[in-house]
Amino acid sequence: MANADPLADTPYFFAARRPFRQERLLSYIRREHRRGRNLADILEDGYVRRCGSREFVWQTLRETPLIELLEQDVIEAIQRASAALSNQE
């Protein structure tokens, strides 16, 4: 009987598949967020739609620390803006 998964015959099968689509999606969302776009706008992008179904996108968001990363980005942006304002005074 033929194996349905072609990776099962490789010596690295135990390592499982790497979630490349998830990594690319998360990288895109974080990069766009750092450019100043809000999450709702980013999720409506054609690129995000091409990455997978809405269920895939929401599953990726739920299973990763993306929200914490975005929160940290916002905190850092506020700190930079605050420092810039205090330097101007």
C-alpha cells in the first residue's frame, strides 16, 4: 500500500512540517503594523486572503503570540514619541 504522505519516507519526517504559511502571515502582519496600519485593515489585505481561509488566519492569530508582539510594538512607539516630545521641550 502506498503511503499517502510523501514526507513520511524522509529521515526528517519526525520533525513534522514547518508552518511556513503561518510564519509568512505573521511576519507580514507585524511588518505592516509597524508601518502604522491597524490590524483590521491589514486583515482585509489581498495578501492575507491569499494566505488561506479566514479560519486559517484566525487560527494563526489565536495560536501565536502576535497580539503580544503588536502590543509591544505599540508600547515602543509610544515611548519613542514620548521621548521625542520631551527632547523638543
